[in-house]
Amino acid sequence: MRLFLLLTACTTLHAQWLNYPSRGTPRSKDGKPDLQARTPRASGKPVLSGVWQVAPAAGEVEKLFGKLDVEDVPGDDLTTFSKYFFNILADFARGHEPMTPEAFAAMKNGPQHALSPDERCLPLSVPRGDLIGFPFKIVQTAEQLVAMYEADHTHRQIYLDGRPLPKDPNPAWLGYSVGRWEGDTLVVDTTGFNAEVQLDTMRHPHSDKLRVQERFHRDDFGHMGLQITIDDPRMYTKAIAFSVRLLLMPDSDILESFCNENEKDRAHLK
């Protein structure tokens, strides 16, 4: 299987607002952020705002692929990606994947060597943007939540104002997202993805029936649980659910990244 290195040639290593003390961050006596402090709240609900990055279990990517035959690029260590970025069915034994005959046929007959969307500087989409080892920034207001992804410099709007999902959406890279609170958990439902969206590196297929649900639960100041459910009855015999951990990156910010600028990786991809 071909693993790719995300295009990062244009990412700067120095930025103005890295290591700048963020207002409202609880700190220990030595001045360091206290990641075990209480979850911040506003209007009775947890505040999810901040810069977050997936925190995979140690060794999970190596367990999935064995020794990785790739050269690490600074800031692009594949072992910091969630295993689900590569394979949404990583928890299923080979031959026991809950795929429909249509999905198996799509895997068999689909392009094997075509460049993936992100290799063409197109969005990672959902849920891959949550699972790559690059941070994303959440800005939360009472009526919407905006997620900004460093990896491909896309922004995503999640509406919290009670509106329903569109009945006949124009297919989009990031789909259409609405959220609601269930206690202290923010539940986000997303539909309306276009046909080019990839669920993982292994190119597991999806149809126009795809629905992705994310459940965000901030456990304390520096840690958040994220449960992802992928439901597509045309392609999968049951909903696929898995959980990851998100780690807050305090006193930090996302970097500007436009992969078409000074792009030099594509000619070397095999």
C-alpha cells in the first residue's frame, strides 16, 4: 500500500504567535499550562475553543503497517497520525470488514494509482482532517463553531442555531454540519459530501448516503474525547464507530499553509 507524505513544503517553521501566553489558560506555579484544570464553560456549556491535535496511542501506526518505509519530514511524522486516518476499518480483522458487495466492488475496480485529493492540494475533508497529525483550531460561539485545519488551510462551519441538515444539498468537500448539545457532549452531524471525498488512505468508498457524526467531549482543560461514527448503508453493513483523543496545544496557533505555493513534492510521489 502506498503511504504518502502530506505536502508541507510551504509551511513555515517560525510564526509570530507560537509560545505566546494565551489569556485565560490556567497555570501551575511554574507558569506552565495546567492541562488537568477544569473544563472552561460559558452559558452552562463546555467551551471547546482552542488548538487541538489528535493524540494516537503509542505504536498504533507501526502495529498497523509494521516498520514504515518512508522518510520522516520535520513536522510530518506519520506515527503522529491516527491509525483511522489510514484505515477507518483498522479495528476489523481482514476478511471481516462490514462492507457491502457494492463497496468490495468499488475497492476492487477503483483507481489504484491515481493521486488522492490531498496530493492534488484538495481538502482532506471529514473525518480525515480530525485524524491527521496536524493541529486544527476551534472557535466557538453560541450559534456556530468554526474549525480551521492547518493541514490544508480549509475552514468548516458547524451551525449550533437549531437549523436542520439540508434535504437536497449541493455536494461539497466538507459537507454540511449541524451540532447540538447532549449534556456536556457536542454532537455534530455532517452530510452532503461530494464524490471525490476520501474517508481514508486505503480509499474505502462512500456513497451519497454517507453521514458522519462526531461527538466532542472535553474532559478537562487539555484533553478532549472524540467519537466518530461513519454511517453509509449502501457501502457498509453497519455503522463504523471509533474513538480518538485530542490534546490541547496551549499558547500556540495554527500555521498558514497553502500547498500549491512552492509545491515540490508531487513529482517525487510514487
